[in-house]
Amino acid sequence: MNWVGLYNYWIVIFLMMTGFYIVVSQGNLVKKLVGLNLFQTSVFIQYISMGKMPGGTAPIESSAPAVYSNPLPHVLILTAIVVGVATTALGLALAVRIKQAYGTVEEDRIREEDRNV
Amino acid sequence: MIAANLPALQVVLPLLSAPLCVLLGRGRAAWLLATVVSWLALAIAAALLRQVLAQGAVHYAFGDWAAPWGIEYVVDGTAAFVLLIVAGIAATVFPYSLLSVEKEVDPERQALFYAAMLLCLAGLLGIVITGDAFNLFVLLEISALSTYTLVSLGQDRRALTAAYQYLILGTIGATFILIGVGLLYMLTGTLNMADLAERIEGLHQSRTLQTAFAFLVVGIGLKLALFPMHLWLPNAYTYAPSAVSALLSATATKVAVYVLLRFLFTIFGTWFSFSDMNVDWILIPLALVATFSMSLVAIFQNNVKRMLAYSSVAQVAYMTLGIGIVTVTGLTAALLHLFNHALIKGALFLALGAVFYRIGSVQLDRMQGIAREMPWTMAAFVLAALSLIGVPMTVGFVSKWYLILAALEKGWWLVVVLILITSLMAVVYLWRVIEAAYFRPRPADREAVSEAPWGLLLPTWVLALANLYLGIDTDLSVGVAGEAAQRLMGLGP
Amino acid sequence: MILYLSALLFSLYGFWLLLSGFWHDSLLLGLGGVSVLLVAVLAARIERRDPEHHYLSLLVQLGAYWFWLLRKILVANRDVVLAIWRPQRYPISPTEIRLASSQRTPTGRTIFANSITLTPGTVAMEVDDEGIVVHALQTQAAQDLARGEMDRRVSRLERSAK
Amino acid sequence: MIFAATAIAILVVMGLALIRAFVGPTVYDRVLAMNMFGTKTVLFIAVFGFLSGRPDFMDIALVYALINFVGVIAVLKYAQRVGAGECAEDG
Amino acid sequence: MIDIVLLTFLAATAIAVVRHRNLFAVVMLAGIYSLLSAGLFVTLDAVDVAFTEAAVGAGISTVLFLATLALTGPREAVPVRKPYLPMVVVSITGAALIWGTLDMPRFADPQAPIHQHVAPRYIETSPTEIGIPNMVTSVLASYRGYDTFGEVTVIFTAGVGVLALLGIRRKRSSKDAAEKE
Amino acid sequence: MRQTHSDKDYQVLQVVAKLLVPYILLFALYVQFHGDFGPGGGFQAGVIFAAGVILYAMAFGLDKAMSLLSPQVLRPLAALGVLIYGGTGVAGMFLGGHFLDYYVLATPPTAGQHLGIFLVELGVGLTVTCVMLLIFFAFAQRAEQAP
Amino acid sequence: MIILEILSWLLLLFGAFLGISGAVGILRFPDFYTRIHAAGVTDTLCAGAILCGLMLQAGLSLVSVKLAFILLFLWFTSPTASHALASAARHAGLKPHLAPSREDSPSTP
């Protein structure tokens, strides 16, 4: 079995899981969002990796004959990046409001505050 | 021209009205636009259903690019049915929202609120009929992002944390779906659902396909609040503005259930999902645990919205139970319950919204004796509650009946007993509300209130009566659901 | 203002042509015109808020100065690279020094400050109306600056542009 | 060949800058490393264009340079707002 | 070869993000992460994506994060509980993915299904069919134009959401400013 | 900290920013209109344009940036961008095609595609610029008022 | 032709060497303010050498023009960024390590 061709994917999976780990383990709302960003960016890398052609070039027609990489994953990821930044912006806006309402962005302290009310 | 473009209009109309709402900038005008659009959407959904029933599935290619190259909408029986539910609920919630929103949302934010409502509606409608796996993800995010916004606009500060939590879990779910779709694309080279289904056939042994399946199920599970992944739901429903709670509880999880159906049956195929992956072994135990535990939790809630939110998790579990049974009857039950639960929860939350409008709270102790002051509101609540319990002559009875039938077909007596027990538990928690509202004296410190205004009462009663009417005249819902179930199982035409 | 705007329009359109490289496509040329106008409107609004004479002719004059500066940069680079690779032979001696600056406009001071920073081994830390606080890697570089040649050259540049 | 050598050298520089960004010790060291890293990325993209035989996408490098600059200025601006004492020593 | 190096950098950055407690450092490292992945996209021929990722991930996102930090503070509390459960969840997810890669088409395999179906049409006929050299733009705006419509709507939704949450006050009057002083 | 950092401290930044910002904005528009030929397009252009204005805001203060492009103008423009995109699609519908069919927009089919893509990218660019700026203003305004 | 080629190679190698020097410096130097100088080396001349080397490769074309723009942009922004960085650090109260012996000697020009 040809393991070398998978090595890339394994690093990417490691990256994804690092991001995912930050999301689920950290208590700070802003850091969670950083993790979410990392997680999503890594998924993007995964998508883009699969579109690569050996010896290919960017899918923009050139005068010289060339092998082009697959443009479809690129299009999908362009959309996904936008979705990602939209989510980040909204999440940060929520974090700002939470800070103003609770005085903290730590999950544990927020939970305490809620219990006290 | 219009008839040919109905599938596109169904989604594009609300989508384009959202920026118009922002342009209008004023609460009432935006409301008027939103309401008219929601009615138009209902009309389109009805027309589509008729079209589909008459001539079979409708395919619509965006930009006139044929299917695997472009994006396609496919409206089949099931989709048209779910469209009708979503649009129908929206068409009652939107008119309702005028008064309720004026009370609960800042005047400056009202136009944005309606824009978000329209975007949410458009996203949900789009998810139902899209025939493209990636487009599904995009629409999912449109509806999700607008939902986070809507939830966060609740008055309580806990609405913010609820929305945040929802955002994190929802985005994890969406990213899982993205990973799943990516793996599928990697294996097949296509994103079109029909094309995917065809190409997956030969790949059942592929470990990559199995991973994709797992990720998609978990991702969708997060979105539909499948039992251990339901943590976002109770808070989100409790602290959202009333109109939003009603819209979400009636539509969002239902659409997610529908997406699960789509993936399990249409894309991966019954054989792969249930024989190779044995997803029913996971769905059924989870569903059983969920109905039982969530009903139990609901009994101990003092906030009625929260109580109903837990009840929603339990009810969604009924649907997954129906899916897990994997028979035509089971699926019929799931689809019927999808339809009926939307009506039930819609009515219940609208009634609660009316109560909240008057007394500013839905805590049980604040609601004591409310029935004397707001008889019509509480009557609608009782009607919908009976339906939730599953009393004959209501829609709730119909779907439970089919669910029990499906379990009996399989000879699963234990499941039947459990369904009956959880129905009894529903009686218990709903009784707490009814007892408080009807048989307790009004707390001394509460000001006297009057009946809810017509603007709130009318939509509530429309849904409540729909519970009754469709419980008696079951031809349409059972007919459509049965046919759709047959087609999903690969038996029908 | 009018002078500034016309110079701006001219340079912006030149920038567009050089970026685009489609010199025969009338559509893109037209779009370029529209874009340049749009940007110029915004630039004019920026200018109106902070009316400050921008020496565009300075850019031309800059040529000779840059040549001189380039030589300074090369020499200074050698010092820093040596300090990096052979710290024993060429030890660093961080110094802070305050220079008087004879420029009269923010633009002039900016050119001076950025020239100081561009030459490795010295960084402008603080710029105000009277002078500039400079941090130098080696005392020698600071002393070199203190001799004031660069200051004079920048000031001459500033005056000639007027 | 020469492009490959240059690209590798730039990668090495990026790696070293990355180390400085990890170690700190102050926020400003990190910003410095980030700035350096950014400019090296610009160079890397430029060289890579030649390396891969399609040098006609220099716009990307230009965007990187721009974004890097805006990013550094933004960090400084907001670091100031938060209060310097907090960022100066972050071990 | 180059992509392996960049991936290693990415991994190192990701680990650093996990370990740092100063959120300013974390945000900056996240910006570097974005820049790095954008560099990786260039080496993987995705120039359009690199363009966007650099502008969005390293630019706009970083600025927004920083503005948020200015409000919420750069310090992260030290967690009280040990993150065992997250570790388990993440390990299971990662293991599932690794397992899933075993039957995957290899990296840069020209025979992979995605190079055989659908995409060839974009590559072969879009320059004549659409008349535009950049295939990404053709697919983005025409073949899958509806996705892009969705994308614009998503960004619009985010705008609606942020405005609804934070709002923008009209220009502060001088009186307001005087009060603040 | 804010007191110690007066406008004077930013003068180098201000001079450089004022010099560069027009070119950055023009570069953004170049990216917008050359998306057909090279990397770029509406989305990237919008973000770069926004980045240019953000740079201006960093150097000269938020108030000036907000009076340069006021939020009251940006908000309807953001909506307009979506409407341009949708309107292009609907126009395709009216001219006898499906939603987003560009072939029916003009007589030689490729000209129709060109026109469609141009309009669509314009909508994307407009919305992205405006929304990004609105989001930035919303955040930065809060950050200015931070304690 | 060959001369241009060789010249471009030399420039590229020179740039690469400067880049590595700067990176080593940024690791070796004792405090933040001295590190700025090391970074300065790489930002200015290294970028200049490499981009000029590339320009020679590209010849008289659009690519060269764009490389020139990049270079111009970098030379405008990187000193600005360095200056902003130093001034911000100074305002934050970060004290430079100064050479002890001649602390005050050159402060009067």
C-alpha cells in the first residue's frame, strides 16, 4: 500500500483535530472561536489538497498547454471561507455582548453568574 | 413563466425580500413585507405540492446548467410536503410576530429582525428542496446564522449565551457536514445528490464512505438535537423571542430530520445505511433513552418554554425512532409526526407567546390562574396540549398511532409500552401547566391582565384548529406521508 | 487642491494601466476610468478632512535621494550582518539618541524617519515636531546619524519640492 | 534550481521567524516575528510563481503585503488599547 | 516537498495556539496560521482561494478578533478541570478520519474520481462555453452561481446579525464627547 | 494609555496611509474587474477595499473613516448588492431562462455570460465591501468606548 | 543575456543570505529593540535583492511591473511598521537594554 500519498492528509487531520480540541476544551469564548477558525481552515486545506493534479497549475487558462488542477474544490472553499468569516463575526459579536452583560467571557464564570440569579 | 420557475421562487422570493426589509428600515413596513412574502411562499408551496402530486418530481436547474454541472432543485412528494409545513408555519408565525416583536425587540432592530426571519425561512425552504450536497451546506448556514441572530435578540441576557452555545455547536455540526460532503466528493467526483446516490452503489466497502457517513450523521444529529447532542436546544428555545421560539421549534429541527432522511435513504441508500452501517442500532436506543429521559426532565421544569423545549427533544426522538424502524409504516409515522409536531409545537409556543405578551413571563408560578383572564389563549394551549399527548381526534393521535403500528409490526412490545409511558409523562408535565392556569388562584402581586389581542390570538387559533381539523380529516397528511415513505423505501413509483 | 487632484488622477490611471496590462480592451479602460474617478472622489474627501500639502513632485526628486540612501543601506547592512554572524568581533552596543530634525512638514519628517528606519541598525522610535528618538544597534551608527547628513538632505528635498 | 534554493532559504527564514513568534517573550517580539513572517511569505509567493513556471499571479503577493501591513498596524493599535502592562510581559 | 514543510509549520503553529494563554499571542498565531495556509493554497494551485484566505483569514478576521480582545481582555483564565472528555471526543473523531483515509485516493492522484467526473467539463469547455480564462470564476459565477448567491446572502446575514447585536451609533455629537472626557 | 498616544505619534503612519490608501482602493477595484483573467473577483475585491478603509481608520481614527463612508450609506448599499445579484438572476427568469441563466441576457451567448458574471461580481463586491466595513465599524466603535 | 542571468542569480543568493542572516539575528539578539534591527535587514535589502533578481528573470513585462509595485509597497510600509512597533513598545514601557558604558555620551549631537 502506498502510504506516502496519505501523509499529507494525516497532517491535515491532525490540524483539524487541534482546532476541534480548542473548541471543545477551552473555556474562553474568544479562544473557542479561534479554534473554530483553525478547524475550518484545516478542512479547507483538506478540500484543496484533493483537487491537486500532479504537475498541474492554477486553473486559469494560459497560452501554453498545461494540466490544470481541479477548479471545483476551489469554488467550494471560496464559499466556505465566506461562511467561516460570517460565523466568526457573529460569534465575536455575541462574545462582545456577553462580556457586557456578564462582565466575563469565561464559560465557568458565566455559568456561576447564571446560577446566582 | 411563473409556473416554470416555482421552485426557484420558493426560495429566492424570501431571500430577496430580506435586503428589501433592510432597505425599508422601519419595523411595520418590514413586517408587512415579510408577512406578504410568507403568504406568497405558502401559496407557492401549495402550488408546488399540487404540481408534484399531478406530474411527479419537479427538477429545476439553476442557470440552465444540467444537473451534475450546475445546481439543481428537486421537488418530490416528500419535499413538497415538508415545504408546505415550513411555509405554513411561517405564514402563521409572521403575522403573529407584529405585536409580539413590538413588545420584545428594540424598535431599531425590528427591520433587521424581520430580515433575519426571512433569511431563516429562505434557508429552511432551500434545504428542503436542494438537490446538491454542497448547496445544502450553504443554505444550512444561511438559516443557522440567521437563527443565531434571532435567538440572541431575546430580552434575557441568557439569550446571548444560548445563542453563542448554539453557534458553536451548530458550526461544529456544519463543519462535520462539510467534512462528510468533502469525503463523498472525493470518492465520487460529484456533488449532485442523485448522481452521488448512483455512484455510491459500488463503493459500499470503502472505509472512506463509512467515515463520510458517520460524519454526516453526527453533523446532522447536532443540527436536529439528536439526544446526546441536544444541549443547545433548551436554552435557545427558552430565551429566544416568542415568535422565534415558535418558528424554530416548529420548523428547524423538522427540516434537519428531513435532511437526515434524505441522506440515509436517498443518498446512501437503505441498504448501506441500515445493513452495512446499522445506523438503526444507534438511532433506536438513543431515541428510546431520549424520549424517556427528556420527558422526565420536562416534568421538573418551572419555565414552560423550557419544559416544551425538552419535550421537543423527546418528540424529535419519536421521529428518529420511526426512521430507525425502517419500514414503510415507521417512515410514515416519522413523516406524519414531523408534520404534526410542527403544528402542535407551533400552536403551543404561540399561545405561550400570547401569555408572555400580557404578563411578561412564562414561569409556572406567574401563570397561576391565568386561564380566567385569558380564556381563549389557554383554550388554544389546552387543545394543542391534548394533541401533544395524543388524544384521539387530534393530529398527535394520528402519528402516535402509526408509530405504535410500526412497532407492533416488528413485534417490539417494549417500544410500544415505552411510547405509552412517555405519553403519560407528557400528560404529567402538561397537566402542571393546566393545573396552574386553571385551578390555582391568581398571585396577589400580579396586575390584572386582559385577553391577548386579536393579532396574537388569531394565528394561535389557526394552528390549534389545524391540529383538530387534520386530526379528523387525515386523508391529505397520511396519504402524502405514506406515499413519500414508500418512495423513500424504494417501493413506490 | 486642484493640482493635487490632477496629479492624483494621472498617477492613479497610470497605476491602473500598469496593473491591468489590457491596453486595447476599451471596456477595461473605461472601467479603469470609472474606478479612478471613484477612488479620486474618496481621496478628495480624505484630503478635505486633513488638508496637508502632499508633495507629489517630491516623488520625482526622490530619485537622487534614493540613490544616496541605497548606498547608505548597503553599508549599514554590512555592519548589521557582521554583528549577527560574528558577535565576538563586532559586538552590539544598543544606544538611544535624540536627533533634532529640521524638517517643517509631517511629510518631510516622515521621509526622514522612514529613511532612518530603512537603514538597518537604526530605528526611529518616536517622531514629534522637534526631533526624533532613534534606537541604534551600534553606537557608531548613532554617531553617524548624529552628524546630520541625512537630515540635511531630507530638508533640502523638502525645500526643493515646494 | 536557483528558484528552489531561494524558496528553501525563505522557508528556513520563515521557520526561524516562527520560532521567535512562539517564544515571545513580549507581545512586541511576536508582532515583529509576525511582520517578518508576512514579508517572507510575500517573497515566498513571488519566488514560487517563478518556481512553478506561472509567474503571472503576483497580485497575490501584493495582497499579502497589504494585509500584513494592515494586520501589524491593527495589532499595535489594539494592543495599546488593552493596556500595555498586560502585553509587555506575557512569559 | 514544499507543502510538507508548510504543513509542518502549520502543525507547529496549531500546537502553539493550544498552549498559549495570552489571547493576543493566540490571535496573532491564528493570523500566521491563516497566512501559512494561504501559502499552502498557492502551492496547491488554488490561487483564488489563497487570495481570499489571506485577505479574510489573516486580514479581516484578525482585525475583528483584535477589536474583540480590546473589549474582553487578553487574559485567559486557567481552566479548573482537566480536559479528559474533549480529549476522548477529539481522539475518536481523529481516529475515524484517519481510518477513513485508508481507502482514499492518494494525494495528487490523476486517476482519482474527482478528476474524472464533472470537473473535466469545467476545464475543457468553460473557456469556450463561458468565454472566460479563469475557470474558478466561471464555475463560481455561472455553473454554481447559485452557491455564490447563497454566499452573498450568508455574508449579508452576518451583517444583519452583527448590526442587530452591536448596532452602530450615529456619529457621536460633540456634547457626548465632552461628557466622556 | 490613550492619553499618552496623541495624534502626533501617528504622523508617520498618517502620511504613509494617506499616500497608500487611494492606490489600495484602486487595486481593490482592479481585482474586482479582472476576476475573469486572473485570481480575484468580487469577494476578494470587497475585502481589500474594506482593508484599505480599515487602514485609513487605523491611522486617522474611526470617526473620520465613518464620515468618509457613513454607515447610513453602507447599510442600504449592502442590501443593494444582494439585490443586484438576485436581480440578475430574476432578469434571466424574465427573459425566458431559469434563475441565474446568463445566456438569455445578451445575444451572442458568451456576451450574455460575460454580462451576467460582471453584474453578479459587482453585487458580490458591493455587498462584501459594505458588510465588512459595517462589521468593522460596529466592532471598532465598541472597542473605542471600552473602559 | 547570460550576464543578466548570472546577475539575477547573484541577487537571489544575496537576498537569501541576507534573509537567513536576519532570521538568525532575530533569534540571537538579546532584546526586542535590537531584534528590530535584525528584522530590518531582511525587510529592506533582502526583499529588494530577491525581487530585483526576479525582475531580471521576468524581463520587461507586466510581472516585472508588479514585482516593482511589491517592492515599492514593502519599502514604504516596512519602515512604517517597524517604527510603529518600536514606538508602541516604547509607549508600553518596554525598556531597551542599552550598552552600559556609553549610555549618555552620544545623546548630544
